[in-house]
Amino acid sequence: MMANSIEKARFNMVEQQIRPWDVIDPRVLSLMETLPREHFAPENYQDLAYADIEVPIGQGQHMLFPRIEARLLQSLNILPTDKVLEVGTGSGYLTACLASLSQHVVSIDLHNDFIDSAALKLEQQGIKNVTLKSGDALADPLEEGPFDAIAVTGSVPTSEQAELFRQQLAVGGRLFIIIGNPPVMECMLITRHTEKIFQEESIFETELAPLINAPAPVEFEF
């Protein structure tokens, strides 16, 4: 893509996909208007980096729809002093967005090739406030916690699987997670007000592939 074509595609992404999805936070809009998403897409998909699709990145995984990424960033309302956990590094694009808004990001992924690729791409963009980790976020709490914001980039079947992430929130922390089974899942924003009090808000309905090690949904027999 030529530079002018990239700029136009990025502008169209914001105006035609993101703003119509009720994203009004100027920080999020400005970030997605400037951060080069094509830099994080696989080379053979760079021409589609700003399209309204889930761009394949290998290992059966995809970049999130740009509109989902934008709503995630707006919902978490990330502050410059926040410590953020990202579950699922993937391409590293959302990692870069989170890092641009926060003090520090810890990002974990099961795939070492995603970690290696993201490390290189983040370095090329001059983004240094990220710790990349290889591992299973569903196994145990991370030692770097608690976190002010947690972004989970895959779904879980029930709210029980969200509990591990809820407990890693600092007081005042926010968790973005998609819960449910196809064809209807709920995107939830969970806020920890005190050690024991959480607020849950349903933001929108969508469908998202599950985290790799998330338990399979229980099938009822009649």
C-alpha cells in the first residue's frame, strides 16, 4: 500500500467502523488514527489491515475487529498511571495501543512466535513499556498483579472462568471480557470497587473465539 492509501484506509476505519460503534473518546480515536495497524498485520494481509475483518495471524488466531479493539480501549478508560494485563498478545497491535495509553503493559500468550514477533514490532515502533510473557493466563494469577485494567482477547464460556481475572484487579480496576457461547456472547466490563464488591456491566453482544485453554461448554443431553 502506498502511504496515501494507508492514511485513507486508516481514516476510513475510524470514520466508518469505529465512530459508528459509539467510540467517542478522543484519546482512542487519535491513537487509532495514527498507530500503523498494517505494521502489525502479516505481510500478506497488510492491504486488509484496516478492513472490517478479523485478520488471520497464524496458529488459527486473528486480530480483533478494529471496532472491538476501539470499544475495549474506550471501556477500560486507561490512565497514564495504569498497569495493564493483556491476555493474548497476538499480533501485538492491541498491546501497542494499551501501552500508548498506560504506564506499563504485561502481555501473555501461549504462542512463542507471537511473543517474538510482537517484541520486534513493538521495538520498531519505539514502544518500551511492555513486558511480554509466554504462558497460560488461565493457569495461575500473574506475579506482576494486581492490575488497574485487564483486557482479555478471547472469550470464556461462563463467568466462572472470569473469576481468575477478577481477582487480579486492583481496587478500582476494570476487566474487559467476553463471556458466553456461540451464537450470542456478552461483552462485560467488570469493575472492582472494593476487595469484595464488583460491578458488572453488559456493553454489547458479539461472538469471539474462546481462549485456547478455556473449558469447553457443557453440552446437555436430553
